[in-house]
Amino acid sequence: MGACSKPPQISGTLDLSDGSEWNSKIYLLQPEKWSDVGQSFVGRVLDSAVVDKDGHFSFSGLPTLENPTLLVLTVQKRGVAYANLLTNEDPRTDNYFPLVWKTGERQKIKADIHRLQASLSMESPSGANAEILRLRDLRLRAYNEYMESSSGVGDADEALLDREKKKLHYQSELMEFANGTEELLAALLAIRWVSPEGDYERVAEFLYTQAQEWGALYPEHPWVQELVLKADKDNLPLLQGDLMPQLEFPMRNGETLLLGDVLKGNKLVLLDVWASWCAPCRIENRNVLLPLWEKYRPDHFQILAYGLESNEKAWVNAMERDGADRWLHASHLLGDQNPLMDALRLRTIPANFLLDTEGRVLAKNLHGEELIQFVESYMAGPTRE
């Protein structure tokens, strides 16, 4: 009778040597939507398996799945009431691993129970799983570099742009993977890992490009359809290469100025979205924008600063203290709930857009030395007709 039992579909061994905190079960989850990947409490629990004293486990009764499907293996600490609680804070210790499985496959894994994601290996992985393992390794390396480079960066508001730059460097490693892989599910996992919280405001061009590419290849895949909807231009900030809408700006002097009037006669316009209460914005005013203004204003470089302000006195005091009152300033004096943020679909500052004479977005969200280099290079080039 034993000879008639089905071999396990997914099985393996967990190293329990540091496993005193962990429950002796392993769970298999199915994220039913792309946005569920890596998220707690949403994956459907397909099955659970007991991990014996030697660390062995097996799953044998998996449902028939029509197509290759992303599933998630996870373990839980003792006392956790939910099988689908996923930790997504540190890839060195996260308690889950995504893998691609299709009906008829046999998969065998090894891992340490206390660092499942970081340690998991797979015997003879499929092409899709080999890519996921490569992505995992890349993410671990990039995360370690990110943590090392961030160790000397303080928590003060003044360091916000520095922290953001280091985070973007970490994200760029995952974005490069997504741009290069031919495996759909591995790419979709990478996109989710770029921002587990689902915030792609600062990498909107990446999200849009991914949606365009995978949407053309797999237009019927429900997860791709979800990605395409997420990356609809109506849901994203204005993208590089887009034309800035013809906005009206309520100016400091009480007049209303059209964007076209600002663009007219200028070679390069910086639309800077800032606030008097934003420490990195203030530093940028003094250390970057003021020197650029003084050097390139005679060559038709203009700055139009829009303030997220509700207190006119604080707004004016800030621009005067920073020496920023030399360029154009506008605000609806409605705080951060204002027509400009809505029109450009922004939620985060500092933000900026570099515009040519037509109002086309040449670059965006450049700060510090990157902004200086862009302006210097562009202003040194031929005038665009």
C-alpha cells in the first residue's frame, strides 16, 4: 500500500538549529492578486505541513493549477495566530520565499528556518525559479550595501534627500533586474520588491515602462492587467518626456501667471515644488538654486517655485531668508491639498520638473549635484528652437 502513495510535490528540509522561536509548521500561500505579493494577511492558505524534529516537511495535495503560479512558502514564530503573516522589513531575516510552481512539478528545497528567504536553495530549479533565486541574491547584496551606506546618515529632516538617494540606488538594482529578465513572474516580484508598500511616485517612469512591455507580451494575464492599471498615466505623476499642462499660478504679487508666459523667452525653466517647513527644500534653496540662478539667469534660466503653504508670512519669510525671493513664487495658500499637487499627481516634496521652451519635461526630481550638472550641461548646449 505504501508504494501507491503519491510523491510530494513540494518538499524539503529546514535547519532548526536556531529554530527555538519558530512554530514547527510551514505554510503554502497563494497571492491571488499582484498587489498581494509580499503582503501580510492576504495570501490564501493552500496547505500546511508539519516540520518534523529533523526539519523534514512535504506537501502532497496541491490543487491543479492551469498555468505556472507564484506561491509563497512561509514559517511563523511561536504564538503568531496567522499563517499568512509575512515580514517584509529586512530580506536578511524575512520569513517567506516566493516560488513558481506548476502542476506536475516536483520541487525540493533547503533553508534555515530563522532566515527562510535569505538562505533558501532549490534542487534543479526551473528557469523561473532560477531567476527568482538570482533576484533574491541581488536584493540581498543591494540591501546590505544600502544599510552600510546609510549607517552614517542621520534621521534629521535635513538628511531626507541623502536617504532618498541611497534608497533609490537600492531600488535601481531591482529595477535593472526587472528590465532585463524574460521571466514574467520574476519581473512582477521584482516590481513589488521595488516598493512593497506600493508607492512608485519617485520611480513612475520605471513602472510605466514595465507595464507597457509586459502588457504587450501578456495582455490577458490578470496580474499584468493589474500592473497596467496601476501604471495608467492618470494614476502617476507627470512623466519625463510629457508636456506640462498649461497651469495657472497664483503669484506672490497677487497676479495670475500662465505657465506659457513663464516658458516664453526662457531656455530652461525649473518648476520647483517646495515648502517653508521643508528642511531639505530650504537647504536646496540656499546651496543649489541660488547659485544656479545667479549664474544662469542672464542666459534665460528661470525658476518658478510653488509653495505648499497656508501661512503667507511664513512663506515670505522663508524665501527672503534663503535669498530665494529673487525668482518667481506662487502658491494657492491651501497647504498640501492644492490644485497643483492634484494636477501633477504629486504627494511628496521636494519635487521638481525641468522644462524646455515647449514645457516638455526634460528631467525631474534632480537635487544637489545632479541638478547642478544637468543645468550646467543644458545651458551650455545650443538653444532649442
